[in-house]
Amino acid sequence: MRGHVKKDIVMAEFLFAPMEGITFSTYRRIHHEMFPGLQEYYTPFIAPDKAGTFKPKFLKELTKDSTAGLKIIPQLMVNDPDSFIITSGKLRDLGFHEINLNAGCPSGTVFAKHKGAGMLTDPEELDHFLETVYEATVQEGIQVSIKTRMGVHSTEEFPRIMEIYKKYPVSKLIIHARDRDGQYKSIPDISGFASALSGCGFPVSYNGNIFSPDDLSEAEKITGKKLDSVMLGRGIVTNPALGRALSGGKALTCGEMSDFHSALLDAYLEDGLSPNFVLERMKHLWYYMIHMFLDYKKEQKAILKSESISEYRMAAENLFQSGKFSSEGKFRDI
């Protein structure tokens, strides 16, 4: 029985979720080099204006990715169909032929602008948006995938939303199995996710609380079928080898995590970023990675209080040498 489950897991497709403030191009490159095997990496969202103009830093990020050998899917945070169409054309000219629409971000500021999960508040307007976008992008040879929540106040809203999605040639629908109100705290509605798959004519990817092989097995038990595609977010930032573990490979070791951390730190410094900016990026990353350690409060405090790169390196090394690493670590703030 155990061998059968492992065989199924190996067949799955794993996607790296967009993580704002973390999964920059440098992070994606280092992760891909040290923990290969993920099929797609999605960029943190690009928010163009109505003219399809976006900040130069996003263009710089995408240009870096073009030489890294990864499959990158740019994500757009936009609720104006003309802006989406103009921006997707610009991205196509850069060599990107699949664009992802963010219809799932639960952030209050995003939601208030009727973007992200805010698009789900008005199904008729969502339908109009998609009709306009797909009519144009199909003609331009651009594929559009969607990352969505299952509703605003309840996942029971999803059947109606799903009927809208089914009308269009969605290249892939990535379903975060929560409503917007649930943020990242509520229990994913895996049963609701499974029921939404009936009659679906496009690929679907599951997203929500996959932190370990046991979590994936439990999700598959509830759905009653193998999950062909899974998007990983907080789980893989916590444990960079999660994709490998889900594919039946070995668990992350402390040495691997230390090497990944050092490679990432060095790469950020080589990018020419200011030491203070690098410190902030690395400290933000520890909000997730710290959960691979047990009884870590003292070491975590030293990392977060460090004021120079040298002080930071010493604090991080003390944690790696503490003996508190656990390959069974799991992000606990859910």
C-alpha cells in the first residue's frame, strides 16, 4: 500500500506559489539550482496601471529569469480587462506566453480595490472581465491561467464562480481552497474543492496547507483521487525541499538548509543590494524557515536583532549549529 501511494505522488506536478517579498528572481534561481524538480514558478504579482505600465523593477526581475532555465509564469493583479490585455502583450513580447490572473489575494488593501479576491464579489463583472480578456488573448496566442479563492464569505459560493470559469479556455485553474474571509487561518475546504472538479475541462491545481507528505496524502484521501497538480507556498518557503519530499525523496537536512541560506544571502549581496535591505529580506524569510527548528526562541531573537551582515551570519550559524533542526518541521501559524 505504501509503495502505491509513493508511485502516485511521483506523478504529481508541483508549482511554486508567488510569495510577495520573498520569491524574487534570485530566490527562484537559487531554489531551482539546489532543489530542482518543480515544474513552474509563479512571480509575485505585477500591478499595471490602466495603460499597462508597470514598475521597472518587475521588468528587471523578469529579464533575470529569462536566463535561469526556469519555467516562469508572470502573475497580474488587475481588474481592468484592457490593462490586462495590454500588459499580457508586453509580457508575450518578452517571451512569456502564459499569464496568471490573481483572483485570490485576500489582502484588505487589494480587496478594497476589487482586485485579487475582490474580483469574486461581483460574479457578473468577473464574467465580463474574463470574456473580454480571453477573446483578445486567444487571438494573440497567449494562455491565461487563474489563481482563485473559493468565495468571499463562504466556499459555498464557489459552484457559481466555477460555472463562470468553465465558460473560458483557462489554461490552468489554481484553487486556494479557502474563502477570502478565511485568509490563511481557516481549514481548507478540500471536499468543496473536489466537488468543483466535476465536468471541468481544464487542468486544476490544488493549493492550501500542504506542508508535508502526510498533508498531501490526507488531501488525496478526502478528494478520493490523486492530485495531479499542487501549488506550494508557505510550506515550501518553510522547507525548501518540500517538493522533493512530496515526490518520495529524502527529507531536508540541516546542512542543506544551511547551504541554501548561505547561497541565498551571498547571491543577494552579489546583486548589489544594500546590506540593510538584504538583512530585511533574510529576516522576513525566517518568519517561515524558523519552523524547521524546535525551541528556537533564543536563536530567533538574535537573528531578528542583528544589525549587520556579520552579526546576522553569526546568529544564523548559531541556530544551524544548535542541534534544534527537525526535518519534521512544519509551519505552525495556520
